[in-house]
Amino acid sequence: MVVIQELMIKNIRFRTYDLGGHETARRIWKDYFATVDGIIFLVDAADRTRFQEANEELNGLLNEQALANVPFVVLGNKIDIPTAASEDELRNALGRGPADHWEYWGGPLVEFVN
């Protein structure tokens, strides 16, 4: 089920689509590629069992030609849980390394927030 919300931040109106990340939901992602202006990729920092899956999905999106000019933000969710991965661990699990490498990699900005 797709959840659609409109957000207003200062003078900017955002329409957001929460497409979900489970396998069934990922089947419809491509339906939104043509009209997307940005992607927020949310990773549960407390669920290490899904890091490899998240890495594969993120890499697939980053290599998608239809998204070549679309900015991405990667958010690490639940980082306040004591057993959650650190920012460095999560970056490494997603195959991205330290933050300063993102600029040279040419990819999108990455943020890790609660």
C-alpha cells in the first residue's frame, strides 16, 4: 500500500510517497521513476540482518539509468537504539565508506539521522 502525504516546509510543498521496502512493495518502485524528483532511502540501523539486502537495493537504484540525475538521501533510522549500527558501520554496510568519499564518488548526499 502506497502512503501519500503532502508536506509544507516554508514555501516549498512536497508530495511524498512511502512505497515501503519489503519485497512485494519493491515491485512497484519503477512505476514512480519517471516523475520522482528525489529519493529518501531509509535503512533500519538496528536490523543488521537486512543490511546486505539494503545495500543491494540501494546499489540497484543508484545504477538505474532512469534515476541518473535524481538526488538521493540515505537515512539511518533507529540510531538511538543502543544496539543500532554506528554511522560508520552503516556506511560501510552500504558500501559507501566515510562521508568525504561521497563527494568524490559523485553520488548523492548521505545523512544519518534518528
